Amino acid sequence: MKQLLEHLAKALVDEPDQVDVKEIESDRLIILELRVAEKDMGKVIGKQGRIAKAIRTVVNAAAANENKRVVVEIVE
């Protein structure tokens, strides 16, 4: 899941070197914290959060195969 989120985020931003994903895993839950450059924050969130929602949908679909739940948090 971490690699998928990193790949998606790096494709969206202007500064892919500053994309950082931290993974916190428990039994059935994975929390992914996404950090990007401050100027790229709008590109990752999108208008009215549409890009962020799409990213969460793709990651959750991939996690469904493993019977896990994924929470994607975009942090500063």
C-alpha cells in the first residue's frame, strides 16, 4: 500500500523528492500518512478534495484484496 500511495503522489506533484509516506500498521488497519511539499498540497487534495478522495478510493480498492482497511491522512 505504501508503494502505491508513493507512486500516485509522485505522479501528481512538482517536487516528487519531497513525497514521504509513513506506514502505521495494526491487525486489520493500515494508516498511511502522506507528506508533500507545501506548494504541492493543493495538487494532492484537489478542488473540494476530489483528488484526495480518488487516491483514497484506489488505495482502499487495493487493500480490499488483503482484507485490510486503509486510512490515508494528508499531513503537513
